[in-house]
Amino acid sequence: MKLVAESLEQILYDRRTPISSYHYELLAEGIQFKNPKDAIQQATKVLPNLTKNKRLNLLALLFLLNTAGAVNFSKEEVQDDPIIVNLASDDNPTYGEIVNAFDLMEPPRAPESKILQITPEVIADVDSVRFSDNKIDRYNQYDEDILKAVEDLKAKGENADPNLIKTLMMIETGMNPVKNKWGFEGFPQTKEHIINGWTDDDGQFHPGINQKYGTNFTIKDMYNAYSSAQFMHYYLKALQKSKWVKDTTDMAIAYNWGIGNLGKYKRGEQELRSQSKKYVDLLQSFEKHFPSS
């Protein structure tokens, strides 16, 4: 079982697809496999012994496994597909029949993402000193780029949040990407070493986002809204792996102040600095205006 799980993890890594619960459900059903197609082959031995409802469940799991773009959907959504329903009526489908049925199906379409729209009302509620009514067009001009970046990430199985990304861009730059006096650049306000890693005084290399996620971002990309949105997703994903990050408030503090300082704050070793508190307040004010999904 361990070898099968390791093989599965390698498949998912190669496809840049996160491991979801339905992958392990197949293993729990006793279907050990080396790749998605092999899982179908193994399932044909099990299906004749199952009830129709269990066949429906298993076929939905198999379809999800064999469809890289459907990882954001539940098996319950797939089970409603008439092709799956018809296939489940056969108590002894062959490998070819299952593959042919899957070829006829299309992955469920993802719900269209919605993104925060900056309006005079939002500015008045959030911070009418820091943000200006006469810059609203600038605040909203990159929405299509951000949404496209998010949709492309979702197609890879990533769970990206366009509203959080846009809000952080707003707080960091007011949608005016520049290099500040401390050397932070672009929409994310980041630096080269965060992107590509660095070597400390002891010669130990600390991987950046590119090494952690197999990406190839450059500092120039940080001035492009599409690339910046994708970079920010991966950076936030990296922050979420810390034991100190429990919610978006922690994430905002870590983004603004660094994960090390967040840890010291959470351990009670230092007070939350006023700049980071204001950062959190801004994020929470914007969050009240996030569109419902």
C-alpha cells in the first residue's frame, strides 16, 4: 500500500495536481493502482460485486482521477452526469466501455469566479484617506488579468482566491506597482530572494517560490498583473504551511511582517506592530465587500 501511495503522489506531482480525498477513497475500496488508467483496469474486477449506488460512486471517483481538470469538483457533482448514471446501470462494464464513456464526458464546469469591485462606497468604508475615488478605474483595471490567472491555476488543481489576491495588491500598491525605498517590487511587493531563494552565511540554501512549486517567475513578472496574481497565490500557499498561520488574519500579518515575526507574536514574544495591525484592519474592511461565490 505504501508503494502505491508513493506512486500516486508522484503522478499527482507530475500533473501539478493536489492529492484529494477521492484518490484515497479508491485505495480504501481496495483498488491499488500505479496510474489512473490502471485504476480503471483494477476497478473492472470490483464493479460486478457492488450495488448500483456503489458502482455510481466508484465510477465517479475513477472519472475524477482520470480527469486532471476536474479536481475542484466533488464526486457528487460527477454522479449526476447521465453518462455515469447509464454506465452504473451495467453491473459488469468492461475496461473499454468505461474509457469510452469517460471520453464522451466533459469535466464539470467551474463556477465563474467573482472579484471584488472597488466603488466609492467601498472606499468610504475601507479608508477614504489612503484610497481615492478618482482612482477607481485604476483599482479595477486588472480584474480580467487576475481572474484569468486564477482560472488557469484552478485548471491545475490550485485553490486560488481572486478577492484575497486583489485586496493584497490594493493594500500593497493601490494597483500602482513600483519599487519602493526598501527594494520591494511590483504588485506583490516582493524581492528576488523570495522568488529564487537565497544562501545563508552557513552555506545553506533556502528555496524560493520557484524551487518550492516548480515555477519560473522573474522579478520582471512582478510588474505584470497576471503573473503577479499567480506568484501571490503560491506565496500565500507557502505561508499557509506554517503552523502559525490559521486564518487570513495570520496570513496578512505574515505577508506584511514576515513569518518569523508572526511566530514571535503568536508565542507572545513581541507585540503586534501598529503597521501590521493597520494592515489586518484594511484586509478585514475589504473582506466585508467580497462578492459571495
